[in-house]
Amino acid sequence: MKSKSHHKIFAVLLSFVLIVALLPATVFAAGSTTITKKNELSAALKDSEITEIHVAGNMTVYTGELNTDKTIVIDSGYTLTVSSASDFQTGNLIISDGATLKVVATSVSWPAHVYGTVENNGTILMTKETDNGGSIYWHAKTTGTGICSTETCNKTVCIDYGAIPSEMFNAFSTNYKINIIKDTSKNATFTMSEADLIPGNTVTATIDNLVDGINLDEVFKFQWKGNSSTLSSESTCQIPLNMSGKKITVNASIKSDSPYVMLDSNSTIKTSISQWSGTVQTVTNTTLYVDMVNGNDNNAGTEAQPLKTLYKAIDNIEAGGTIYLIGDYDATTDGEYVYSFLKNITIKGAGAEKSTLTTWKTTYIADGVTVTFDNIDFGTISNSFTKYPNSTGTGSLIFQNVSGGNISVSDLDSVTLKNSSLGSQNLQTNTLELDESTLNGKFSCNDFVAKGNAGFVLNGTGSIAKSSTVERPVTVTPSSLANGTLVIEVPEESPAWADDFVLNDTENGTFALKCRTSTYGDPCLIVTEKLVAGGPLHIAFAPECSGDVVDKEPGKTYIDVPNEFYAAVTSAVWSGYSDIDEKTWQAGDIPELTIVMRTDISGTNRKSYYFAEDFDPSQFIIYDWQDLNQFAENFYKDEYQIDGVTAVVKTGQGVSDDGKIFTFTLQFPAVTHNLQKVDYKAPTCTVEGNEEYWYCKNCGKYFSDAEGENEITSESTVIPATGHNWSEPEWNWAEDGKTCTVTFTCQNDASHKATPEVTVTSEVKTPATSTQNGVTEYTATTTFEGTTYTATKEVADIPATGHSFPAYAITVQETTGGTVTVSHQSAAKGRTVTITVTPEAGYALERLTVTDKYGSALKLTALGGGKYTFEMPASQVNIQAVFVPEQLPFADVKPTDWFYEAVAYVYEHGLMDGVGSNRFAPNASTTRAMIVTILWRLEGEPEADDTMPFADVAANTWYTEAVRWAAGEGIVEGYSETAFGPNDPITREQLAAILWRYAKYLELDVSIGENTNILSYTDAAEISEYAIPALQWACGAGILEGSNGSLSPRANATRAEVATMLMRVCEACAN
């Protein structure tokens, strides 16, 4: 703005221009001039032809003297000082690089205001004239690349927001302020509307009369408050749900470390804005949404702006309201873990799929409060529900469309499941209701209600203490479908309880739920096994003629079933006997036995059984328990089975209401003689026989007919024994005649035989000769039935004496270079003797001689293979063999050569051969292919299926398969992955490496020599790195030796060296 002294200042500036006009001026071009003195400036300002003035001298002007719309350019190296006590406005001021504009506030009473447009490429210096200098207010829009300094001014320097770029101030300019008021004649005020104050909404502070582009959070410190609590310290504030209908206030003050200020019309600095307040709209939260992933507890709780924590929703929901879970929820999200419900609330999954809810710890429900969970999956983590502390436990739970779960409930008045399948660790409540639902786990209640299809899948024993009201029988799957499993404890033992529940029997009707008193004395629904009639039913004193009807001991039933039948006979009453006085059965009587069976007569059997309506006693097999001193099982045989017995269920008989008792009647056939047929038996020579007859086991009478009508005596059935009629003796000699047995057979009964003792004696009948055996006569004697019997046998068992001829010794003389063995150590004249001659390696037989005691040579017959024969003379003989060393066929290998033994070894073992013309060429080189082929043949030329890795090994050469085998076994490696060099001469270190790998292939111990110091050789540095371990082994194991302190690792290996190393490796293998 402009001050009142504007016109006076302008007049002074005009005078200054007139003076300058009288001075000479430099004109650059039409419309542009350069001045060096103040009077020139005044003249240029008045010249209408001049539009741009360059200041090329240092000068000072005063307020108003530069108020022009012309372009003023301060040239480099010069300073233009403006001493201002009021407004200073320039149309377009350019500060060149190296130039300075110095603005001086001269009066404390008149602050300097700078307006216009400034391009600063040099320096703007804001300072004071004296200690009484005033403040400077910069309003001019400033651009450029220069700097601005306020460091020499200890008064207020206030710059309009955005007027000077912040990067233009130098580092020492820290005492300036930035004005953010648009119109200093008005204060800045808040402009929010109460209509925006809605719980959950985010309200943004709006302030009028501020310059454009202000970042409120950068400039101001805000304080939103409500309920005496700070809600936000930023420009935005989300209205909490609990602020419904309450007052909210906001204050804003400029941050203490901020350069920003607010100026009024008097240039007074203000740092705060008056407080604004409003009342939050009243909202009733009957529906809230929670999303633990995307929600925020400052949100409105709508589906679009869900809360984050269930705790916050519970705290703000109205009674009877519903909290919708978007996705799954875990109580660790809000860190509460424990929830308390003090009002009726429904928690419901918001999506088509159930939301998984995990509460982790105990959830409390206040008295009279009903909490409903709808469309929820409780997962597998434990969730516990109980009464609110110090309450009486009249709260209720409703689970609707709920699944999963591992819940525990205690001290609540009621729990209701609707269209749910819920798991429980232990559910204890006063009233449990299942409406088209299944409870999995364990439960305990006083009253039970079931609607529609309801069921239990139990992992323990349930309990109903008072009543049960069901629309249809409840399906129960017990923890174990095993006989005797306790399923549900009930208040009393009554068949009516079993009518309310039906067992999920996967055994096709084998089991049912029956109300029984358990072994602990409590009434309970128990898995009860259906009894099936079958197996033995043993009856003592079965009806028979002349048999007693009455018990042998009063009170004894003498009828029972096996232990495994699990039912006892409590009563067995006979009827149908005609001899009432004597109580005996008479022929023609039709006996009946009425039997009462009970499944748990003792009440202590852990297992439980029941009689079903279709129990069929006709399936029992009736046996006669003939001897009470024996176990009944001893009579479970066909011969003791009572035939013709019929089991019937008469009117008034059958199963009792509770399934424990079954009554039926056994109807026996009419009593008759108990006839047993005795078949005809022929007499023997020692035992009587009998005629065919029938015997009554009951009355002891004999009959000649099967009907028992023709009675006979027992004596008339006997046939006397026939006596013996012995045959002639039957002798049985041993082969050598030294033992003999005899047998007499009864001709009346061939099965009767007698074998009396036999005595054998002998005497020579014919003596032996030199060519014929002698004969012995043996005599057998026995006495039987007073008569003596004899028999003889001749045996040629005396050996012939034979001839006697002398035997002569055979002596083999010691020799070297081989061995000699003979087939006999001595032999008689005329016998053929065989000699076997075996030369040692490297030796051959030179001559073989056999001489008699006179030194005469005997004739030898060569059989081949080192075998010879001769005919033994009538004297001792001597055998002499002479072996001589074999000669190698090589003219260039002499026995005195150091490699002679090695060449002989490889030649004899077929490892190496000569090179032609009777030469071995010991000093010639050997190729890599030759070495590999020698080892391959040494291994028996094994087949190899590996792919040939080397491109320089052609197919079908004499060494192809050898290289394939060696490469596959890792015995050789090429120069590269594809190059082998089969025809290259092999070096000493290559040979050592191949033999080292071959030794490892043979699983020889190659650790020998690993620590051998090969550095002692003068040429150790020439050893290739790959060959170091191989040469250490070869030198340490004696396979390779140096010469004159040198190993010559890269020299070609000669054939003699190859032969030597092969021999040493082969000998190591042999060892």
C-alpha cells in the first residue's frame, strides 16, 4: 500500500531528475540509457523516449524517486541504495549479476514497504540506517538467481508469502518473517460448518484471508478438543463416534519455529487465530462395520468407512444393534482379547462367506444380555464365554448360521444354535436349544430343547439334568460307537429318555441308545448293543423217560448261555409232565420250558445290551448239559444236541419296554425211550462179539427193534470168542545172517500175531581161499506154545586171503625254477605213475629224467599240459627235473637292463608287446590311447554305455571303447571337455595321474604318499597343479622314481618307464 508522503517523495525525485537531465548521458540505443549519477537518473526518468535505464554508478535515492513503470537495470559492480521511510514501488527492477540493491528503513515510525516487480540476479540487502531504523515489508514479486540478505538488520523484515523464493536467502538470513495474510485489513478466521460435524467424518480446517498455496500443517499447530480430550493436532480431525451431540473446538497458532506471521493493517504481527467451536450432530449407531485390515477406529463405522477394532464397535454400538465383520477378525487386532457385552448385540459376518472370528480369551456377558453371532466361523482356536464378573449368570448366547469353533460356555442362562454346526470344549448352560443345528463336543444343561433336525457329535459324555423337549428324535454320534459308551447323563432311568434320541449307528442296526444305570450308579443314555440269539443254550436234566422234572437243588435253573452272550437266564420253569406226584417224565409227555432272560441283571457290567423286537430265540442251539461237574462247553458237540426243540414267543411274552427282559418258551418233542443202536460186532479169537440191538439210556432196557417194542435180555446179545489157530512160523533173516525174527499168525483172526524170542548160532561151512570167500551157516531156534522151531541161512562172509606183492619208493630230487609232483609216493611193479611239472614264471622245463636203482632211464610218455607217465619197475626210482630261465624275444632288452624285469612282467602278462623286428623299443614314447587301452584290457574290456565326450576320438578305432570306459569311470580327463589327444605322447605326470585315478577306481589305498615331499626335486615347480596329488602318491608308493634329483614331470614317458609303473601298480593290486 502507499503512504500519505507519496506525493512529497515523488516531488523530491522529480527535482532529482531535472538536475540529472542537465548532465551528459550515455545512450545505448533508442529507448535505453545508462546513467552514472543521480541527476542523470532523474532526467532519464522524465524522458518519455527512454524505457530502460541502466544504473552504472553507486548512488542513493529516497522514497518515491524510483516510483516508475520504466525498467531500471542495476549494472554489475554497482549499488543502488533506496533509503525509504514509506512505500517504495518499482515497475520492473533488474539487479544484474554482481549488482546490489540496498534497501534502508530510515525511521522506526515509518516502516518501509516495497512493491512492484524485481528480477534479482545479484544481491538484495535489507538493512537499517541507524539503531532507530524501522522495519521493512517486502511485497514485490521477486525472481532471479541472486541472493537476499537480512543479516545486518535487527529490525523486523517481513516478506509476503511467495514474494521472494526461500532459496534466494543466504545462510545468515534467519531474522526475517513471512506474512501469510492476504488482506491486512482483516483477520484470518475459521470458516468450517457444523453440518460437517458428523461422527466418523473427517473435518478439515478452513481459514479465510490467507495467501494462496499455504500448507496449513506446515504453518500452524492445531488443537481439536472434545470431551476435554485432544482429538487431533493437525489440520484435519476425524470425529470420534462417542462425540455424537457433543461440542468440539479448534485452535490454531503459528508454530514457534516457523518464520510465518500474520500482519494486520498496522503491520502488527499476530500468531494465532481465534477459537472456533461447533456441536457434533447426534447419530444413533444401530449398525457398525469392522474391518481389521482396512478399517480405522476414527472412521464412521459405515461399510465404506469401517472401524478397525471390534472393541471400538462394541463400545459405540447401540443396544440391539448389529456389528458387521468385513472379512475375518482376530482379537489381537485391538489388543483387548477380553470382550464384555453389557447390552444386546449381534455380531454378523458381512459377506456371503462366513467371517472367521477369533477371540482368544474369555468373553463376558452381563445379566439379561443376549449376544448373537450370525454368519460366523469360530475356526479352531479356543473361544470362551461366561457371565460378567459379579453377575448372576442370566445372559444368553445365540449362534445363528455358525460353524467351526472350539468354544467353552459356562454360567449362562441359555445357549441357542440355529442352522449351525458348532464345536465345543465344554458347553454348560441352564437351557440348551438346537434349532436345525448340530453341537460337536461336550455339553451340560438343565433343560434341553430341539427343533427340526438336531444332533450331537460328542467327544465325551453330555448331561441333561432336568428336562428334554424335542420335536423329533435328536441324532447322536457318540465319542465311540462301542458297547457301553456313556453318551448323555439324564435325571432318571426311564425308557422315555431313549425315545428323544436316536443313535447314529454306522453298524447297520447293531447299536441303539438305551437308558440304563451306569456302573457309577447314575442314569444315562448308553450305547447299547443289540442281542442276537444264536449259539448254544445248555439245559441240564433234559426231559427223558423216567427222568426227574424238578431241580436237583432248589432255586437252580440249570439252564444257561455262554458268557459271551451277555444275558442271563433269571427264570426257567418246566411244564407238560404227566406224573405230577413223582414229577418224572413219562413216554408221551410234551415238555415245555418257559425262560426269562435279562441283559443286566447284576447292574455292574460295563457293557450294555438290549433285546430288540426281532429277537429270535429259535436261533439258539439246544444242548444237553449231561454232567454238571463239567463245564457246559464240554458238551457243545453234535452228539449232545437236543433235536426237535421249537422256540416260540407266546402272547404276553417277548421284550420288555426297556429292552432288558425277554421271555419265550421252548417246546420239546414228546418223551420217548432214548434208544441207542448197538451194531453187530463179530467175535475175535480173544474178545466176545454181540448181536445187533437197541438200548434205552434212560431206563436201561434192551430191545431187538428200533421202535423199542421187543424187549430182550442183555445176555442174549453176547457172541462168545472163537479162540486161536496158529499158522506155521514165518522167518525174517537179516542180510548178514547174524539176526532173525519169527512171526506166528492166528488163522481165525489175522490181526493176532505172536513174535517169540529167537536164538541164532553159527559155524563155518566152507573155509576161504586166496581167491574165493568162505561160507558161514547160521541157525535160528525158537520155542512157541511148547514146540521148538529151527531155520538156517548160509552167507559167504569169510573174505578170500588174496595175493601179496612188494611196493617200491619214488623219490623226486629238489630243483629250482619250478615244481614236480607225482601221483604215488611208492608203487608196485607194473603200476602207471603220473608226473606233473610246473615251471615258475619266467622259467621253462629243460629236461625231465626218471631212472631206476641201476641208473637206467625209464621211458616217459608226454600227456601234454606238463604231465608225463612211466611204468613202475621192480625197484625204486629217482625223478630229476631241470628248469632254465625263459628268454625274452626282444633283441633290445638285456637281462642287465634296469627295466628287464618290468618288460618281462608286462610281456608275460600280456600287457605290452614288441614293436616288430624282435624289438621292444624301451626308450620310445607311448601314446595316451595306448595307456588307456592297456588298462581297459587289464579290466577285461568292460562295456561302457556312456556318451563319448571327446570330439577327437573317432568311432570304431582300436582305442574308442577303451577311452569311453576310462572317461566314464573318471580314470582319464581330456585337455578340455571335448579334446583328449589320443595320439599324443603321454608325459610322466599324465601317466602318474591316470594310474592314480585307476588305483582309486580299484579302491586301493591312495592315501599312501599323500604327505610325500616332492618339493625336494629340483624341477618340482614344473609339476602341473592337477598332477600334484597323483605324483605325491606315485612317489610315496614307489610307483614312480626320480633321477638325479629330478622328476621330469613333463617329459614323455618311455615304454620302459610305462612297463615299470604298470608292473608296480599290478603288484600293488595283487598285494
